[in-house]
Amino acid sequence: MNDRTTSVWTRTSRTVCMYRHEGYVYDMGCYGAGGSTGVLPILNDELTSFRLV
């Protein structure tokens, strides 16, 4: 995911959370169901994992 994510669009009924380290460590933010947002460049370079909650 690192250097590959430029935006988030959650097209499910669940929330997606992004993390700086593998194993879901260091929460970088969660985005609600049906929402979308651009990801700041600093997050783009640090994102390692994500999961639906």
C-alpha cells in the first residue's frame, strides 16, 4: 500500500481504517461507510495496512 494510495472510497456498509505499521499498529485514520476522501501525501508514503471494521 505504501506509495500506492492516493484516495479512499468506502463503497460498503463498513468503515475502513488505515495503519502505519503492519499488524494494524498505529492508526492513521478511519473512514466511514459510503464516504470518500483524498489522502494527504504524508499518509500516502506511510500507509502499510488497512482493514474493514
